[in-house]
Amino acid sequence: MVQSAICYREAGQSHRAVGLFRQHLVTGEFAPRDRAFFIAQYSGALVAAGEPDEAATAALQALALAADARFGQALTELHRTADHLAPYAEGPAVAEFRQRLDEPAVA
């Protein structure tokens, strides 16, 4: 179902994607790499759904999983999310996420 959420996100149906992510990220058992990637995808869907603060909070969760282990796909997706969050850069959660993403240990 999380793969379906990714498909809905890419098809421009972000609200539907967000609903699926919310439902299945809580109950699903995922390897850390997969969880980081799926939460990164979820954060992107949240931005598209008009929820930038929630997107930044989710992105911080994904970053916590992905940064030290250098999960490339998740980090790539988080950079994409950061680009989409640029118009909301003044928000505290968004600013924190973008700052942490740019730290040398992550970049």
C-alpha cells in the first residue's frame, strides 16, 4: 500500500497519498532504509497537499534515519522535498529541516 501511495503522489493525487501513508506507515514493518525512504516520500506528499509544517516534521524523522547510514534514495528524496519547501522557508520546522539537511555530515 505504501508503494500505491507513492504512485498517487506522482500522479498528483497528494491528499490520497497522504492518507495511505498515514495509514500504513504506522502499522507497517519496514527495514530502516525503506522506512526512511517512505517517510521521505510522505513528506513530499504533505508539501504537495499544502501541509508544509507537517512535511518538515516528517522530513526530520526521515533524515534522522537516513543521515548516519547514508541512505541515498531517502536523502535524494529529502533534497527534493527541501526544494518544494523553499516557499515556506520562514516556518520554524521548515527552517530546521533545511538547516539539518545542509549540515556537512549529511550533505
